[in-house]
Amino acid sequence: MDYTYKVLQSDLDLLAAALSEIPVAVAVKEYEDDILEDGDRIREYTPNSVRIGGLSYCRKLYEFRAYPADIRQS
């Protein structure tokens, strides 16, 4: 399935997602379809990493995706 999603790259993107508590998916940058985390809230982020759920992910290695609300609910 092809879904439209927003890639969260900047600190502002991550802050907005964290404050609005939307579920964020984590994918490996090199393998676009390899989703590691299906969707959980951002707990913390730094210039180097993003903590989602109980795990931290390196911002250089992973892509963080926010999906539209209508897709998340289905």
C-alpha cells in the first residue's frame, strides 16, 4: 500500500509531533519499506537521537514518519 506521510527531519518537526502526541513510525533510511516501529509517541529527542516508546533511534540512520489521521485510524 502506498501512503502519504510526512518525514520528520527538523527539530521543529519532532517538537510538533511530540507536543501533539501523534504516533510516529520509524523506518531504516536505506530500506524505505523496513518499518521498525509501527507507531508510538516521541518521548524525547536530541540532535543525535529520538526516543520513541522505550527505544532510542539514531537520527542519521533512521527516518521518522507521521501519517495523516485518517490512515492511522484504519
